[in-house]
Amino acid sequence: MATRKDVARRAGVSEATVSYVINDSKRVTPEVRERVREAVRALNYQPNLVARSLVTKRTRHVAML
């Protein structure tokens, strides 16, 4: 399984830049954005939803009792 670090290394950018592109949270030049997206596709990267929920403190799950 590819990590954000692997994507950053392949695209030649920082891990933060990969995060910005994935979350579309900051302005990134179109060239860098495309390099990161290509690395994501090539490595078949998928964000770890468990790790994301630990950071955001939101799971987006509904419990039914």
C-alpha cells in the first residue's frame, strides 16, 4: 500500500503539498497538481480513512440501535 510519503517522493514534492492537492485546501500550481495526481494514479494511492478520522475526530458513520 502506497503512503503519502511515497507519492511525495515520486512527484518530487513535500508530503504537505500532496496533502494540499488531495484535500484541495491550498493553491498549488497546475503543473505540481498534475504531477501529484499522476503519482497518485501510478501508485494507486488511497487515503487511510481510519487515520483521517483520528485526526479530524469525525468518522462520518451513523450508528443505529
